[in-house]
Amino acid sequence: MYYMIYTAKITSKGTTTIPADLRRKLGLKTGSEVAFSSTKKGEITIERVPTIEELRLRAQAEMTKQGTTDILKNYKSGDGFTAHVKEKYASYIKP
């Protein structure tokens, strides 16, 4: 398998630029959040953090798939639906 290798410099403040090709592949735009993780072997990954709207849509799709959309009827905007989705359905939602 072929992997592209990109290099970037770290500034004195610890910041760097994510190469444009990687930003496109990850769907990163101005204001996007990213998550960094590392393994014991020292491998580092970067992933785009989904927006709350994306999480809501994924949770709604999963609830529809499982036939549990009646839960949605109990929540209206501002009633804690976001917290509910994060708390109850995070394990179903894959970034």
C-alpha cells in the first residue's frame, strides 16, 4: 500500500499547517475541529471532529434504523437533545 508523506514545520508556538491535500481528504474547512490520537508505538492519527449537526443526523439515522425514532418526539430545540444524543448514542456514531 502506498502512503503519501507530507512535511510541515512547527512554529515557535507549536502550530503547523495541514497540507491542502490532507485538508481536502479530511473535509476540513476554516473553523473545523480536528482530533489527534497516538498509539504506544508512536503512530499519530488526525481526524475531523464531526459537527453537532452531523452527530444529530447520524443519531437520527441510527435511531430510524433501529426503529426508535419515537425518542425524537420527546425533544425539541433547546430541550437538551444535543446532550441526549452525545450521552445515549455516542457509541453508535462513528466519525
